[in-house]
Amino acid sequence: MNKILYTVSALLFSATFYAQTDGFWDKERATTKEISLSAGKRALIKTEDLPVGTTEFVYRITLLDEGQKLTSSLVSVLKAIPDPTGISQGTAGAIQLTSAISGDDKCTYALFQEANAANVFFKDGKTDKACFEQKEKVNKEAKLISSSSLCLTNLPNLWFGFESQNWLMNQKIVLEVVPWVDYKASRGWDKTTKNEILTIAKKLPVVSKLTKKDQFYAVFIENMAKKFTYRDFLQLLTVEKNNAIDKLTEESLKSTSELKAYYDIIREKSFAAFQKGNYEEAITIISSEMMAKNRATYIDYEILGDYYLFSKQFTKAEETYNKGLKLNPSEIHFQLNLAHIYLFTDRISDAKDIHKKYAHESLSNGKTWIAQTKLDFTTFEKHELPTDDFKKILRVIE
């Protein structure tokens, strides 16, 4: 049989700055398979699974005579073509995908994305459900299948169906397929998977307090896509997934300048436990979520100090109030709280000194020192804290 030059070609852009840097030819998951097809028969070849992120692929089909071999692989040829934009078949000035020889034998073929459709072809020769069909008899062929093709709608599956056009002799067919993987798409984040994350974001408790919800959703999805591939996120354990969501929520709220809303949720959660009389739970929530994670402001030290006070852990309450006072020395509410601690720990003289100093001041909540003191004493009585020395303080400030 005559030997002819395999001339399927690809155009390589002359200017290197046109080359994309957003993907790669995946040689590790390329397909190279050789079959012997009997005269007049059909055969199927399932390619290696196309990887997540495949947006295009190149395939090459070569029919060889006995004793013929390809001189170079499709993978090696594609090393000279930086991306799919460099491929344009039959264009003048193009470089050849290969210079391999081919035989005289010919076949027709079709591509299928569904196993059932491929099996129907194998049995009956029907190609009505093929995503691509080559009806002309060929002894060599190479094509780029782009993202707009139906052949890429059922990743990772792809089948090639061949039908021999020989009447007497067997034929040798070599199939090579190399996928182009887009870096961004390879992470698995498409419209469907992003909508799954949007659903998670919309269920977060903090969302009800946000004024820039759509901005938060967009940033949350973007941060998720940067942090994880879709597959990696799905494989997280529940505790790992919840932790990841918490961290991404905080990062996203920081970007949208609404982090305070997230912290307020934590404070409200701790206060709800406090109101139920679950003081230790309230203490654990505020200390582990705010103090331990370096989120705390002076407000959190005041809250935690109050929890210690009402649970009669006066030493811890005093330490906590003093830490808050260092963060905001102008907040005289800490002075009132310390006066309460001194009162409950038999340091009446120290308590009186503070009350004398600030008796005519007003607090940041708008109440006068005297009004807040009386209100606190009423609250202390309800919580069964010691009331024996209240009158001594009232005589000082009234």
C-alpha cells in the first residue's frame, strides 16, 4: 500500500503573547489506544475519563498498514502548541500536528457521550444520538472539539465508535485524545456548584442582619472557590465543613465591612444562654468565640465580666473588667462594675471611693451614674446576689 503523509495541521500564533496561561494539555490523562478492526465490523473505544475542567480536547485518528508505526505522538506535537487558540486545521502557515504515515485503509466514525448511544451504534450502526459524526471515509483525521460541542456535556465520559470500510482485510486504528484543562474550570466551580454554595450562604444566621446581602453572597462564593476545589469541599467531614464555613463567613464579612453583624450573632447567642441561667455556656461561647480568636473588643470584656459577676465568680469578673478598662479607659461603666465587685467582696471603702468620684457622671448608654447604680441593684436582687451593703452605697450617691 502507498504511504502518504499525515497532514492534519494546527496553526500556532506567531506572537507568544497571544498564548493563554489559563490551562494546560493534560498528558497524564490522555488516551492512546490501538485496535484491530475486522473488515466491515464496528468497534467502540472509551477514552480515559476526561478530567474536571476539560473545556476542549484534540483527537487524532490514524489508520496504519501492516508494519507501519506513528513517528510521533499527539502529546509530543502539542508541546509546541501552548493552547487551543493555536489550532486551526488546514490553515496556511500552520505547523503539522504530526508527520506520521498512514495506510490506505479507511473507516467512518462517530463520537458519543452516552454509553447507551454508543452501544446502539456498535450493535446496529445507528448514529442519530452521536455528538459528532464523520460520514466520509478517512484514513487519517484530527480535530479540536470545543466547549460548545455536545461531546463535552457529559464529562468525564466519551466513546469513539468506528466502522470499517474494508471488505476483505482487517485494519489497524490508532486513537489519540488529549484534553485541554482550564485551571479555573478544573476546580469544579460552575453555575450549578456555585448555586449550592449560594444556598449555604443564604441560610447563615448573620444574613438577616446584613444590609449588603448580594455583595456578601458574591464574596462568599469567590472565597470558597479560591479556598477549595468543589470536590475537596464535598469530601470534608461535617465538623471540618462547618469550621470552613465559619472562617469564610468571617473573611467575607470583613471584605464587605459588615463583620460587626457576625460578632453580634455570637454575642446574642451567649446572651440567650445567660438569660436561661446557663452561665457557664454563656461564658464558654463569648470567651471561645471572641477572646480566644482575638475578636474581642472592650464590649466583650464587659459582657464576659457581667457573666462572671452574676455567676458569683467575682475574682474572674474583676480581672475581666480590668482588661476591658485597659482597652477603653474612658468607658466609666467599667468603674461602676468594679465598684460592684468591691461591694460583693467586702471592700466597701474602695466601692464608696469610686461612687463618690463618678456620682455626677453619665454613662455611655445615656443613663446617669445614680440611675444605673439603682437599676443594677434591682437586677442583683432578682439574681439573689448579696444585698446587705446596698444602702451604704445609696447613702453615698443620693
